Amino acid sequence: MPMSAEALHADLAEAFPDAEIVIDDLAGDGDHYRARIVSAAFAGLSRVRQHQLVYGALKGKMGGELHALALETSAPSGKEG
């Protein structure tokens, strides 16, 4: 069963409570999303490490309920890792 944008947002907001999160359904099928996440948790981290934190927050749902997720992550300063 596909993951809803609301469920994806909820999981991310739980893991990154300070974050600004924008979810886009790229294909309209509930299976391909883009997530833009701006969080202080990403400050000073490489983009790879930022993405690892996001995948960790999804608790194994990638590849199952969630087929494809394009990530854009950054710290609030606007500087990316």
C-alpha cells in the first residue's frame, strides 16, 4: 500500500520537529515523492549524512511503502552540506 504525503510528513516532522518540510507527490501515485527539509539537525553535516538521517527517520519504509523519494535537505542558514 502506498504511503500518503501526510504520513510521510508526519514521520519527518516527528524526527525533525524544528524543520520546515514540503512534500511534493511527483507522479500522483502516492509512491514517488520529493521532500524538501530545512532543519537545524542538518547543520554542519554532509548531504550524504543528512539523507541518512532522513532515511533513518522513515524507519525502513523506503523500498516498501515508499518507492521513491527525492531529497533536498539543508540547514536553516541556507547553506547545504
